[in-house]
Amino acid sequence: DALDHLEELLQNDPSDPELNRLKVEALFRIKDYRRTNEFASKLVGFDVKSETFSDEKTIGGDQPEIFYMLAQSLMRARGKKETSLLVIDRMIEMNPDSHLAHLNLSTFLSSLGEKERAAASLDRAYELDPTDVTILTQKGRMAAGNENFEEAANIFRDAIELHPDNLDLYRSLARVEMARKNYDVALAIVEEGLLEFRDQHGVYLKLEKVEIQLIIGDFAGIEQ
């Protein structure tokens, strides 16, 4: 399987950063948290027992995703928020100018219900990379979750300008306009998206279109 293949590749090049990250991801995805913790801790120089970090240079020190998956894995395996936060804090310490590190911090804080700190971290990620589609999506969803629908709509519109080939942005913007009861606007957004996605992926937008048509009572449009 994929994990066995990664193991073989790592035997030939055990210090390859990308291969090591992929192995952590593979272990995390199959929910083998024990091995995830062991392997990821080694890559970032973290001693789980003493909860201390080595000062020596490590393979994974400049890879925020490894820290993030380790923090999540520790949380799920041990339920220790404090230990996971140590890992997250180290991620930022080692990668202070990484938009991905601050995005990961925001996501982790959101999972703990710390909305204000999560928003501040997301703002910092946006400052570092205002064009990243994941950051823009998170900002839009956060604004929508706080019922700041106008702000959310503006974020998603700007994001579509930058990433017209991202289907989820059209769906998210349409959802925001539906929440504002701007059904005609939502329908126009879906139609715009359908012009971009004429293949099988467009079916998701077609479902959004049908839902809007049901709300506004456009049964003739549904039949077409």
C-alpha cells in the first residue's frame, strides 16, 4: 500500500523532508496515532514524556504540517490540550513567517472554541499570504459563522476573482447570499460557476441551483 511504498522510498533517502511529511500524513489518515506520535515527535525533536524540544536542527522543524498533525494526534490519542498547545506554539516559534503555520494555529484554536485567538491567527495568516485560497475560504466561513454576511460575501467575491477555478468558492458565496435571502443573486452566482465547470464537477452547483429554485418556487426552471 501507500505506506509501505513510502517506507521503501525512505530507506533510500531517510532525510527527505517531503517523504517524511507524507509518512506522517499517511499514519495520521489511517488513525494510527501511536505511530504518528512516535514518528512525528522524532521529526520535530519533541520528547513526549518530558514534553520538551531538542535544540538540534530537525528534519521537520520547518514543516508546519508535521507539527499540526502531531498536535492533533496527541489530542486524539491522549486528550491533553496543554501538550498539543506546546507543539502548536513550537510550530509558530520555528516558522514565524509561514502563512501555513498561522493558518494551522487558527484551525487548532477554532477546534478548542477559542474564537478570538483563532480569528487573530487567521488575520496574521492573511497578512502573510492574502491570495491563499484556503485562508480566504476560512476567513469567509468565519465571517459567515459570525453572521457578518456582507463581509463574507465580499471575501468570497474577491477570492473568486483570484481563483475562478475553485468550485467551493461559488458554492460558499451562493450560500452566503441565500442566508441573506438574496436568492436571485445566489442563482446568478451559481450560473456563473456553471460557466466555469461544464464537466461532472458542475453537478454540485446544479444541486445548489435546484435548492434555490425550490425556495423561490421556480418549478418550471427545475423541470428544464
